[in-house]
Amino acid sequence: MQKISKFITIILFTLAISVNGQTRNPNIVFIMADDLGIGDLGAYGQTKIKTPNIDKLAQQGAKFTQFYAGTSVCAPSRASLMTGKHTGHTYVRGNKEIEPEGQEPLADSIRTFAMDLQQNGYVTGAFGKWGLGMVGTSGDPNLKGFDTFYGYNCQRQSHRYYPTHLWHNDKRVILAGNNLADKVHYAPTLIQEQTLKFIDDNKQKPFFLFVPTVLPHAELAGPDDEYFKMYENAFVETPHKGQDYGPNATIGGYASVDKPRATYAAMITRMDAYVGQIIEKLDELGLRENTIILFTSDNGAHREGGADPDFFNSTAGFKGVKRSLYEGGVRTPLIVNWKNKIAPNQDIKHVGAFWDVYNTILELANLTPSTQNDGISFLPTLVKNTKQKKHKYLYWEFHEDGGRQAVLSKSWKLIKQKVGSPKDSYYELYNIDKDPFEQNNLATSNPKKVKQLAMLIEEAHIESEIYPLLAK
């Protein structure tokens, strides 16, 4: 183990860039889409929506074909990412709202990998949607490793693309003219401006840029601009009736949309253009060769607000969508690009998950995680110079719709449905290698495998007082 660790340290030293005679750790850019299906990108088979910049990242780098989100819904998946723990161990395990604004905050004792980076010389910034603790709470992004935060703190607020306000650290930024009746400022545009400014402001220092963009999460909305016009007349449309801006509008509603398919496609192409602008900025400042870029999504495709994942094949054929623990709910894209460091045109079959990001990013920065977690660094797979460790199993849980648990061990996946009601609960068993679309439930014909994997589910779950899952 010591030999492997020493060898990776040598690799990392050779990957770092020398600046003014000193070795500088790589910049890290982590971009996470919101409710983007794995099949929504050209690199993963999309044919109706244009994503040229993200596709190019994949062509010039590594594309993971079996990578998983923390779970199938927003807040717990993000908690898994930031803390390196699967949802049987994470502090935040569900979308628990706190009035008047925000979600259940990460506790004081919880560390994120951003905190480790920040405390070891990195300038850190997050731009987009947080959802892990309101300003002034223990989960405030400024207390969880970020020097700068700009965007939506609350995921309920982020349902609206023309919100009344955003947050810049602890300052509430009122968006004049946005009042849930009138639409003046499109929030993603404002957030993108601050994202690019962060790169400009910190070009002389190693930085960690976290971009949890709200695109393409519902509501389906955007300006009538070049991105919308690309698709305005491209598809047969059925208008979606939602809760419109006006006197009866609420924060968490989704507006009506006349052309939901065109709007959804435009939102994804807009997101792709924003990724292109980040890459262009890095190139312009001469930072690209010392910057690793990672792109993913927080969970599977959604159906809210008029979204139509069946039409776009947003799940790439996988069963299920957001909130399910089928592959379509949790399997997510992961693209990793590092110019002249990571070989191009790689389709990586290594099985990984959000809780691996913690250890991978810290290893890239030549750091050791400050707390124990469930992750395994996938850096050896990227640099192809040391043996890659593998998980014994991956585990997920979901705390709505009666509760769900799932475990994936080698090729076998067991899903337990209606966990909170023992008399109604049941198992589904799939061989993911032979049946990746989960069409053939083998639970009845293979009780021995069900029992074996059910023991792993029991092993993985530690009950939470804040998010109880099991029946008392």
C-alpha cells in the first residue's frame, strides 16, 4: 500500500505545472448539471440536442460508462458528493425543507472535500445551486469550504429561473424587476458571469471551481434567444400547463411552457455553451494544461415542468428516472478532461460513484482526506499507472414514496421497494451486465442471491434520527 501511495505521489508531482520555478497544484473545475439524464449528451448517444463542447471534452478525455450519482434526488446526492459518503451514511439523506428558505443543513461536524482543499492553499468558489444549508446555518457554503458562493442557496427557490433574489455569500442579491410576476433577470446568465469572473480573479493561484448549475432542472424556461431559436420549430409540441408568473405564483411552482421540448433542448445547449465559455476562459488565461475538468449530473432525468425524457431518450434506454433507484435514476455521465495529461477517446468501464470524488480530487491535489469516508479514488484509472481498487458494493437509499434501498455488487443489483412498510415491501433483482435495462426481475428464481445482497443492504444502512427510513 505504501509503495502504491508513493508511486501516485510521484505521478502527481510530474502532472503538476511549474510556475515561476515552483510546482503548482492543478486547478480543479467540477461542473454538475441538475437533473440531466445520461442520454441527454451527444457523447452518450443523444441525437436531437446539440452539446458540442461537452462532447469535445469527452472526445479529448475520458468518459465513464458506469458511474453513479449519490442517489436519485438532489440534496442527498450532493451531500454524498461533498462528504464522500453513500446515503446509508450521509448526514443529509432527503430533500427536507426549512422555512422560510433552505434545506436541512450539514452539521458543524461534517467536513467536505472543499474544506480540505481550502485549508491547503486552494481558493474555492461555488456558483449555482447549493441546497445543503441556508446562509447563517452550519451548512452555509462559506462554512463548508467555499471562499465565494453565488447563486441559489435553496433548491426550492431554484424552481424559478427568474427568482426574486440570489445569494452572494451572506448577502441577499435582490434582482430588480423579478417579482414572480415580471421576468427581467435570467438567473443562469448572472451565475455564469460570476463563474467566469472567479477564474479571472484567481488565475494566479490554484483554485477549485464548483459549478452546480441549475440547468436543465424544471421549470422549463429561458430567453427567446439563439439557443431557443435553434429548436423553436424542430419538434411536434404539446403545451404544458403549470403555475405561471403572476399574482398567484409561488416560489416552488413551475411555469407553463408552450414548447416544452424546444425549451428543454435549448436549456441543455445553453448549459453546453456555458461549459464552452469556461473552457475558452481557461485557454485564454493559459490555464488549460494545469486544470482538470470534471462534468456530471446530480441524478437521472426528470419529468417535471413538461420535460419529456421518453422523447429525447434522456435515460439512454435505462429504466426509471429521477427518484427511482433503477439505472435511469442513478446512473449519470462522468467526463474527465485534462489536456495533455489524460489520454483522449477513453471509454472507462470502471464502476464508481459520487462518494469517490472526495478521495479522487484530494489525491489530484496531493492531499489526504481529513475524515474517513466510503470513497475509493479513481485516479489510478485516469493515469493508468497503478492498480485500481474496486468497491465491494455500491449502496443507495431514497426517502420518499415509501422508501427505497438498492445495492450493486459486481453484476448483481438488488432493489428493495416500500422499505418503510414491511408488510408491503418487496425485492427486485437484476443482473446488470446481462440485463442493463432491468427488464428481467430474477428475485423469485434466485432467492439465495436476494438473501446475500439483502445482508449488504442491512450492512450499509445506519439509521438516522433526522431521516428515519426503517419502520419502528
